[in-house]
Amino acid sequence: MNEDQKANLKNLSEHALHGVEDAADVVGHGLGGAVKGVADGVESVSTTSQTRKEKATEEDVK
């Protein structure tokens, strides 16, 4: 293998590694967004449930 082939192979491997890093970064952000979305959903449902409980308690008091 001559020096030009070695240099080309090295460049290709560096580009491939950067592509893998970028893909992992995108997946990581996607998972982080999914977790945040689930947490926001749980918070929303919890708030709605608490509001229902408070209304029910107010009606019971009347």
C-alpha cells in the first residue's frame, strides 16, 4: 500500500467516525427529547388529576 492509499484510507475512516459520532448525537438528542416529552405528559396529567380532585372536594363541601 503506498502513501496516497494510506492517506485516503485514513481520511475515509475519519469521515466515517465523524458520521457515526453525528448519528449518535442525533439519537441522544432524540432520546432526551422523548424523555422530556413523557415527563411533560406525566406532569400535565398529574395537574389535570389534581384539579379534578380539588373540584370534587369543593363540591363535597357544598
